[in-house]
Amino acid sequence: MPADFSDYIDMIPEDISPGQIYLGAIELARLTLPEFKIRQGTPEDALLQAAAHMNYLSVAHINRLPPRLMEGIARIMGVTKNEGTRSTIEVTITLNQNTGIDIPTGTVFLYEIKVDGETEQFAYETTADIAAATGWAGTPSAITATLTSRAVGVHPVIATGADLVLQSIMFEVDTIVSTSNFTNGTNAENPLDFLTRSTTYLRGLSSALAKASQVKSNILSEYSILQRSKVYDLTDSTGTYPRLFSYADDLGFVAIYTYGNNRQLTAIEKSDIELSAANKSIAGLTFGARDMELVDVEVSVGLKYDSTYNSAAITTLVRDAILNYLSPLGFDGPTEGWMETDVARVCQEVNGVLFVDSVAFSVASGNSNTGTAFSALYAISSGNVSFLAKGCLPAVTTGNLTTTLTAVTVE
């Protein structure tokens, strides 16, 4: 009988608390002994509470056995869990002297933003000792360092020129200012997503890959380093580049476009994906993996917001929301492009935004990561962006985003 790799059902939501077990036990006791009453502080109450707590531990452990067993099986079969990545930011640390200073590993720097009148802090730290030798040239001296977030996951974007502060006082340091080199982290995969991905991978082991949708599902489930992928049937990845949708079909070829955790994959990683897909496919298919095309677009947004909100804070939130959506990892559009209404929806979800007046796009100047002009990769029609070439994802930069916010008093 073949193995059944049907969708996994998570039992963890079936957990019950010690209080629920305690009250349920009293109700059951009253079915047999209606006059049963229990008083706090009595031996009976202590025994019942202890039993309820021990039963809670048993239920919690039992409900977690299936996912742990499935995770073990998945790891044996080659599916690794994505534990997430940390954000990094390059900063310039300006000193008030040139006599040398040592900043030890683990020194904490804080980035602060205000949301709804409350200050939120995000901690970054040094991962290596930073030593400015005595006699460092220049007054004041400046040190460039890369900081790593203490927490795994997505963080608010740190704009160029933003100020950070030290958690502990260091008298030799005057200012800490961010540069343009900010790389956001990724959230860890939750257990249910991992198990769903694992079952997809295990089901794929019993069938040969024949279509682009099958290939995409299989490689995304197998490779945790792969965050975004687009796969196209009848496309030769080694043909004339870029591979426009208008080109004739290439029989027997499948093109795989890849993007990892805020980076392009290495040649070895792409070769491994090609080989894995080829080994699981039907005979006669040739696979090729390429880097995803990252395209920049000029975006202009006008909106109105509640005047009770801080102007600088809501501007930051709106810009971060747009930049996150129109980024390789944030873009979730199922089609080859996006519409004005998609960006308007993202803005509307920010607390304090009343309504969006306008959204407009225009073709940005410059080239993609492969050296192809943006104008050859996408077009703007009826105000919406449509990809002309295969394997494109948006990567809008701060300089090409214009936001105009107008405060409105709500009566």
C-alpha cells in the first residue's frame, strides 16, 4: 500500500489549559455526585489542581509528537526548516577623539521609531571586535562597522542617514549614522508551513515532474535557501536574453528563475537546483536556472491622513509599507506585474491613512542586476505595470519613491 502523504493536520490548537481540565473534572464529578463541592485550600482542591496540571502537560506533549515526528522524517528525507535570518546594517561611528577605541563584540546599538505615539526599539549588535588604533587619522575619527540584529526576522527598514544610539554609555562616541547598506532579515518558518512544505515534497517523490507548476512546488519545498521562484515551460534559459513573453516556444526546455534570502543564489546552488529538477522530471526535459531579474520602478503616491498622527512617523510607515511590498521578498502578486490598486491597498492598511488620492508609475532609468535596461523588462499600460520578460520581480529603491501626505482634521 503506498504511503499517504495527505495534508498534515496540526493538533497543537487542540491544547487545553489546566483551568479547563480542572473545571471539566468538577463537572464530571457532579454527574456522579451532584452535591460535590470543592473549596480552595483543601487537600481535595490541591490534588485536583495538581492532576489538572499534569494532564495539561500530557496533552501538550501528545499534541506535539506528530509535528516533531513529521519534522524528523522531513529532515531525513532532505527537507530543512527555514530558521529565518537576521537583519544587517552598515553604520558610520564618529568618535570625539583620535586616540583609539575598542568596541567589543556584542555591543548593542538601538534603532528607535515612533508608532502611534509610542517608541519602539530594535537592537543591533557587533559580531566582532572593532578596534581603532591609537593615532587614527582624522579629527574626529570615523569607523565603519556592520551591525546584526539580535532578533531573527523582518525589521523596519533603516533609511540612509538614520541615527542609532548605544544601549550603554561610551563617552568616546559622538554619533552613529546608518549608510545605505541595509539588508532586511526573514521570518522563521512556522511549524505548520514547514510541515505543509514537507508533505508537498514527499508527495513529489512518488511522481515525475512534467509541468512548471510541479517543478516550482517541488524546489520551493526542498530548498529552504530559495525564497522566490518563477518557472516557465517551453523556455530555454540559455537563449536570447532577456526571455520575452513574446518569443516563440522552446520545445523541451524549462527555465527556473531563483531568488534567495535577500540575495541571488550562487552558481553552485543554481546548478544543484537544476540537477534536482532534472533527476525528478520526465525524460526529454532540459532545465536551466537563472537569477531573478530585479526591476526598479518610479512610484508616486499621494494620500491623506488623520492629523492626530505624527507626520514623520506616518510618512515612514507608508514608505516602508510600499518598499516592502514592491521588494523581491514582499511582493506577492500572482500575475506578471501589479496594479495601482495593489499599492493603494498597501497604503490604506497603514493606521492613520484615510484615503489614497493617487498612485502613478513610470519607467525608471538604469539597468537590472543582469545589466538589462528596465525599459526592456516592463511596460506601463493604463497606469499598471506589466512585465515584458520572464523571471522579473520588483525592487523599488527609496530614491524612486515619492510620497505626498496631506493632513486632514477628522471632525
